[in-house]
Amino acid sequence: MQKEKKLIIVGTGETGLIAYAYFQYDSKYEVVAFSVNEKYITENEINGLPVLPFETLESKYSPQEYEVYVAISSGKLNRNRTKVYKEAKAKGYKCATYISSKAFVWRNVEIGENCFIFEDNTLQPFVKIGNNVTLWSGLADYEIRD
């Protein structure tokens, strides 16, 4: 898939790594960096990409040239992700949305910013999804043993 846009993943935990894999391999986005609040930086690089302080992100990556996806897990009823999403918007960033190529989305569906639609979802006519929403696929992520 041709990469047309540059993306920074905000979050370096499991959710950030999942977002990286999906955006990198099933979207028009090229992931160029990760970012977290400076006090949470534990390594300088992930998957060969820099990890930068969120507090000063716009000084290195202009909001006019880069988009962000806030990939923070749903702890505290999504309050943390919502807080960082609003901070990214205040910095002037557009927040990317990922829609799996294996999801079915009717042509008149409206989807907001910073959404993540996993595979095997069906969005029927006239559905409206707000900002900062994740629709999981319902697939198990554990090993099945006999």
C-alpha cells in the first residue's frame, strides 16, 4: 500500500504497538515515531523509530506535516486517552483514524478522529461514530490448546 501520510503513535504500551502494526501494514500512513510524556520514556527507540517527549513533540514534528494517533489503553474509563487526545488537538495535530481493510463500512457511515476500527466489524448505513472510539473485533488474543 502506498504511504501518503506520516504518523506519530502517542503511546508505547501494548495498545501503541498494536496501532503501529495495523497502521504500518494496512493503511496509507507511514509511522515515523512514537511519543509519550517524558516521565514515561523508558527507551529511546521502538521498532527502529524514535520515542520523543509528548510535551515538545510539535517542535520536531510540525502539526502541519504530521498526524498523530493516541494509542492509550482504555484504563480509567478512557479518561487518559481522552485527555491526551485533547492535548494533541490543542497542539494543532489532526488525529488519524484507522479502519481495517477487513471491516465492512457502508459508504454513508461517519467516523470521527482518533478512531480504531478492527477487522470483522460491520458498520451499517447511517451509523455515526464520534471521536476517540475503538471498535474491537471480538477475536481472542490467547492461545487455544487441545
